[in-house]
Amino acid sequence: MLAQTDDLDAPSDVTAKPLSPTSVEIDWRGSRDVDSYVIKVGDDRALTSAVTTTVPAATGTSTTLSDLVATTPGGERYYRIDAVRDGKVRSSRTASFSMMPDAIRGFEVQDVTAGGVKVRWKETANARQFDITMARDEAFTEKATTVRTVEGGTELVAKGLKPATKYWIKIRPVNGDQLGPFTGALSFRTMVRETSFKIATWNVCSEACSGYEGRAAVMADFLDANEVDIFGLQEAGGVRVGAVTDRIFSGHSREFVRAEGGAKARYVFYRPALFEQLDGGSFDIGDGRDTTWAKFRVTASKREFYYVDVHLDNGKGKADDARRAGEMKRMLATMAFINTDGTPMIYAGDFNSGVHRDQDTPGVMMRTAGLANTELLTQSVENAGINTGHTFSTEVLDSGAHIDHIWVTPEFEVDSWKQLVRITNGRYTTPVVSDHNAVSAVVALDVQQKSLGKETPTTTLDGLSAPLPAASGPTPPLG
């Protein structure tokens, strides 16, 4: 006796195995006494515009669809198998799969600078993202780095590379859990660095902390010994001790000069041998705080830039973050009014905020304004695990909390980042000179050339054959 239609079972154990950019094999466990199976494949879970294929029950419980349409970019496909008997239908669960991405074509190196590269390729069917591997040897064993783009596209801009160095690079397309083949490796050599200079920023706690004159002398010598070329100070003293700051931090073997325009505890010092000051000033940003700025020309390359000395309100709560957001808004708006021609910019100082905080609105606003944190633009990073803020104890706090930062616009290339610390046998060297450490970065503004543009957002790839991991923070650059 034939089974009753109300005993019709739904197909189960449905699987999909992508075979090519336009084909997939679909398998399932069959139902009893059915006439046929209807396979539906579409771009949405409701299968509103699905491709439909009917398979007679006698044919089996597997079929290959060979005429699916590839898409650019890729995406999830959804499918379902219906068992049909005497006009009655029982459906399997709706499942999803990703089509196999096509091979990448037209991969080429388009442009190279001393610290970066731009590569391009043609649009790739079914590709949502791309894996990029770069190394310093053709076998991809020396300093190999692999990242995955956050989005699709047809180009990659990578920065933070070592100048005058040969690299090899290859990429592959990614569509969910489907990985296409790597391209052949291309080689390129970064250009020779024409000019670079070391920026630093330091909250020196002049008036709020005791013994400033003695501490300042140690700090000034420390900046000199670390071969800093231009630096900004916060809490450097107003009317009462500003002259002390000017006297102690000026000169030395680097022949530092204080930039004109600094006031109210924010001062910028620079080396006239490397820079010519073109302009400078100071303005109020609210909450009793101000910002100092100075405009310079690099003597060697004739490139111009602004150095903005930042000190935002402190505190860890939502109200404190909101105050910093208001200060940032006024600072960015005023600098946009001053810098009307897109001159490169450095914002350096004590932001009293960082990614370790529950809210880091200043960081969000800097990124929205098109700037990047120098710490994330190079693989040459030192002392990143040490907190930039601390106490006058000799204990070294090492949770990686950074509230002092150097941000730059895309015109800058960053060769290295370093937190400058005075440590002896694992503890701060006495005298402890401030409740902050200095932060430095070696950056470059070479002779004007076509910009590579913004660095392509990527995330670290945990293993060459692994799916995309959850992003846990900014990704170190390739190189």
C-alpha cells in the first residue's frame, strides 16, 4: 500500500558544494515515496526570485546546477529542496552557501613610494573580499604578512613598508568560506627615503607637579638624546613657568627653537636646520582649554605641514567623553578654517582618550576627519605595551592604555613609532619626570608626488586557509 500524503517527509541533511563560479552540487537525504524534488536557489532567504530545478525521484538525491549567474561582489546564496508527491509538498530547511570566486585577473603594481605601494586588479566575480600576502622573499617566508580587506574593491594601498626594500605580493579572492586561488607573485621595490623627521609629544606636568625645573632639564636632555626633530609639550606652564619651559627646552645639541604663537601651556619646539616656521597661533576650544598650532616648511623637500598641539579634558566617564567631543569639534573646525588648501597635518598630544576606553569619541572623530594614528601605520613599533599615562611611582603600568597620540593625514608616510621611556631594571628611572611618557614617530614628507591615497582597511587573517576572524582592533600594516 502506498504511504499516505500526510506521511510525506521533508528532505534532510541538505548540503551544497560549490564547484566553480557558476556551478554547485546539491545533495540531500531523500523522502519516502515521492514523485520528484524541486530545488530552489536564490539571492534571498525567501527565495523570491529563485532558480528552480526539478529532479525526478528516480534520478537520485543529488544534482549539479551549472548555469548560476556570478555576481560582483559576491554574496550568500540560499537554497531549499521540496519533496513532491501527488501535488503535496514538504520542504527542507532553507540553507545557504557561497559561490566559488573567480580567479583574479589583471593584477599589477600601479604605484610605489618609499613607504607604500598601490596594486590593482580587474573586477572579480563572486569576490566579497581579498587576502593579501606580502613578504621580502619570493618564497613568502621572510617577514610574511597576510591580511584580509574589510570590503571588496579593485585596488589595495598598503603603507608602513621599509624604504629601499624589495617586496613580493600576491592576492586571492574570498567569498565567505570560499577561497579562490592566489595570483602569481609580483615584485616591487620601495623608493629611497628622501627626507624624514622624528615627531614627539609630551605632557610634562609643569605647574600641577612639584620640582618642575629639575624634571624639565632631564626631559629636555632625553628628547635631545632621542634625536627628536620637532615636539609639542602640554602642561608646559603659562605665565608663571612658561619662561622656564622656554629656557630649558630651547637649544641643546639639536638647537631647538620654540615656535611662535604657542601660549597657555601648549608649546611647539623645532629644529631650524630642518624646518622653517611659516605661521602659528593659539585658539580656545572650550572648557578652559586651548590649542596651539604652527605651520612649517620642510627645508629638504619644500613640503609644508601643520603641527597641532592637543590637550583635551580628562576623566573616564560619558560626560568627560562628551566634553572632549565638544573640544574636538571646535578644534577640527577651527583648523579647517585655518588650513584652507589641504596642507598635510599632524595632531599630537594628550587626548585623554584611547581605544581602551568604553568610549573614544576623539579617536572616532580623528578617523572621520581622515587622519590615522601613527602607531597603526608601521610595523616598527616599540614599547606599545606600556601605558602612556602613569603616576609618579616607579611602577611601570603595562596594560597598553594609550591616551597620548600622534595622528597624521594620509600625505605622511610613517617609518616607525616609539614610546620614549626612562626605565632601569623594569622600573621607571628616578627621578620620575612626569606622569606621562613621551610618544614619538618617524614620519616623512618626501618631494611632492602623486599620493597613493588612503590605506585600504584590512583585518588580520588567522591562517591562510581560515575564514575571516572577528576584528578585535586596528590591524598592523603589511610589510
